[in-house]
Amino acid sequence: MATATRGAAPPVQERLLAAASRLFAERGFALTSVQEIVERAGVTKGAMYHYYASKDDLLQQIYTRLLDVQSARLEAIAGAGLPVRERLRAAAADVVVSTLENLDDAMVSWRSMHMLPQERLAQVRLERRRYHERFRALIEQGQDQGVLRTDVSADLATHQFFGGVHHLGSWYHADGELTPASIGETFADLLLRGLDPSG
């Protein structure tokens, strides 16, 4: 089975992924045909099948490329030599900004990932769980250091925060007054205020 490799992608792959992401976000995965994807990308079906064996490959790669970026950024933030509250704030703001900057990919992931075959779905859920666990570890570290509330479950705080992130696509407009950076800072501020031990 032909699958896309991670890392720098040739122009054809980028065009296919961009076309698929836009169409899946607009119309949904199930209602989008391979023919529509290749027409939007300006390539042939043969070119598509050289890189991707199916729509499932495209869907999984759309999810993977966003998570890869977010995971790398989270690791860099979490590993920085800064106080844990600053690292948590930066991580919270970053996931919001990176989600909004790649909103088609994010919306496709939220809406259509369940349509993957079970084996692929299990894999992407595992990858997402690892990301959430790394984020949650920052909260737990802050609790261990006494700089974040310990009467709140770190797991619950993580789920509550990402619940808000997962709804960004339902109200955000790129031409609105709020920028990704300002939204990210607000989300991060709300998280930190909710975990402030001083109440």
C-alpha cells in the first residue's frame, strides 16, 4: 500500500493534502470523491495513487501532519528551562494558535477521523493520547511543585481545556476581530486562572 512519508513533501503531495483538507472541511469526508480531490489539486488520479492508496491515507495524513507539528512544538516548550507555569501557559496558547492556523486540518480531524478503519483509528487515537498526556504532565508537575491547584484533577483540567480547543471551528472566523494569538493568550489565561492555588 502506498502511503505518504512524513517530513518535507513534494509539491504534488502538498497540493493533494491541501485539496483534500479543504474539501473534507467543506463537504465532509464521505461526500468527497477522489475525482473531486484530484480536480481541486490539479493532478491526475495516477499521480494521487502514486502517493496515496485511498482517501483513508489522505485523511490519516491530514491528521498526522498537524499532530506532528503540535507535538514537536509541545516537546520544545515542555523541555525549555522555564518555570512550569510559564511552560504550561506557552503550551496552552500554542495549541490554540497552531489549531487556528491549520483549521481545515483540525476540523477534518474532529469531524471525520472516526471514519477511518479501526486499526488506523486506534493508531491516531494513541498518538493524540500521547500528546494529551504530555500536556497533562505539565499540570501535574505544577501541582507537585505547589504552584497549581491540587484539588483539581489534572486529567479533568486537560479534558476541559481541549474541549474548548475542539470547538474553535464552530465560531472562529479568520476575518473577525480576534486573532489566533489573542485567542491563544485568552485560553491560556483562563486555564492558568482556573488552576491558580490562590483562588
